[in-house]
Amino acid sequence: MNEIVKSMIERRSVKAYTDEMPSQELIDQIIEAGTYAANGMGMQSAIIVEVTDKATRDQLSEMNAKIMGHEGMDPFYGAPVVLVVLADKSRPTHVYDGSLVMGNLMNAAHALGVGSCWIHRAKEEFESEEGQALLKKWGIEGDYEGIGHCVLGYPKNPLPQAKPRKENFVYYVK
């Protein structure tokens, strides 16, 4: 089987991480893969914010937990890196563009031996006053929607097995 396809099939969401920080070289490779995701009309509406600062990472975690209604828990599962994916709302394909970036980030992470998971609620986070203040602090101008958080780190446990694929997943019209 082709190694890229094999990696895509074997990737799993990681929901428990060690404290070990992936190297900047690995993070950079994962981010670069994200920048090459397919996007509508070549407009590249998505942007990626790398968060390795623990205080900022913890702030995002607290914001996310509050939105989820589970204050005090870590929705990022202890992952030391958060890649925030945002997309320019003026582009008609912004949600799809950002989603493809998220997919590339997770597939690249797995191919490089780094665990990942897509964490939702970025939309609500960055619609809030606190989220808008963060964007301003980070120097991000424009009308961006939070698409997702790609958390990264090294898995604490072995990757889970894939669930069986559902029946009628694929239909054939020949």
C-alpha cells in the first residue's frame, strides 16, 4: 500500500498526551503541510496560529472548557501545542478551506510520529470579546472565523484501533 494512504488510514485522534514538546522542526513541517491544503479558488482563506506558550495554551483551554460547559477540565487532553486554524469569513469557501487545513495538519502530524486531535469550539472562542482581544494581541486583523484547534503532542497511550467502516459508506454509479 502507498505510504501516504497507509498513514491516512492509520491516523487516529489522540486524547491523552505526554508533557514532551515536539521539536520546532516537526511543528514547522506539520504547519507547512497545512499551508498546502486544497482551498477554494486558490484564495488561501485560512491562517494558522502556532501556540506553544503554556499560559496562552492554558487560556485557550479554559475558554474552550467554559464554552463546552465543563470548566476546570482540559479539552486539549494535555497536548502541549495548539495550532489554531482561522479562516477569512469574506471568502465563500472559508469553512471548507479551514477544514482541509485541519485535515492536512492531522495527517502530517501522524506521518511524522506526532499525535493530534481536532478540538471544536474555536468559532465560539474567537467570536467572544476575549477571543477578539487575543487576535488583536497576535496582530491578526480582518474578519476571521475560528475553524478548529489542532492539538499536537506525543501520545501517552497506544493509538486506538479503527472502528469498522459503516455499511453503505460508498455508493457506486457505473
